[in-house]
Amino acid sequence: MANFSDRFATRVQMVLGICLMIAVVLNFANVVARYVFNTALFGIEEVQVYLIVAVAFLGTPVVMFRKEHLRMDALSYRFPLPVRRGLTRLELLTIVALCGFTAYQSYLYTGQMLSLDRKSDLMEIPMWVPHGAVALGLTVTALIALRRLFKPVELGPGAEPAGDAQQAQGGTHRATAEERA
């Protein structure tokens, strides 16, 4: 299962990378149109914003799955192991609660946009699409955290107190497929 999940996360990451590149190309095209041809490409900013929202919210579960999210652990890794495990559980519980609540609200709003058939002003993009991306990303992030909440807490490499070679070198750790499962 971990291999399938890892391959799926990689594919999602690739699609989101393409979305980001499209946003950059659209931005460049708009700059050229404005400053070279003295014209505006209407709606380009709208598409860019929705692409960036999708990249941010659909990319969050990938980062969470790979355990590559930013953590403020400059002091916590010095605590005894039981305290660190407790802090990790609290972190996961907070992620589940906040992402779960926000996802629920987002799904409600997405449903409203769908029922009203609301479209964006310039490009007439159905507004349930970007709002649905937010809801989906938050839901998957909450589910990943929920799954980890019910597994034994593994602090992984770099979790040893100061003096650990990796921490001393200031290195980061990329979680393996086994650690992500």
C-alpha cells in the first residue's frame, strides 16, 4: 500500500508542478502583452489565482504524507521521548481538528457555489472547482493526520537530542515509504 500511495503522491506532485508552470507561463504572457503590446489578457490573473490555490491546497496532503511539512521543533527534540511523543499526538490532533472543521465549512460553501451555479467574473470558471480543491486538500490532510494519530508515534531520524549527527549538521530528513505508511 505504501508504494501505491507514494507513487500516487508523486503523480499528484507532478500534476501540481505542471499547474505551477502554467501559472508562471500565464504570468509571463500577461507581462509581455501589457508591456510589449500595450494590451491586457483579461482573466489571466483569475486563472493564476485558482491554479495557485489548487497547488497550495492539493499539495498540502502530499507534503503531509511525506512528512516534509515545516515543524517548529527547535526545542521539542530536546525533551524526553514520552514528551515528544505527546507533543506529536497533540500536533496531529490539532491538524485533524482544524483541517476537519475547515474542510467541513469548505464543503458547505462549495455546495452553495454548486447549487447557485456561481461562476467567476471574467473566465466564468465554476466556483465550486477552486472551492472544491480547498475542501478536498483539507479533507485528505485531516485523514492523513487521523491515520497517523492511531498509529504508534515514530519520531524518525533526527529525533535524538542534540549531538545526533544529522541535527549537528543541520540536515533534513526525507521520510522513506515505510516511515510514511
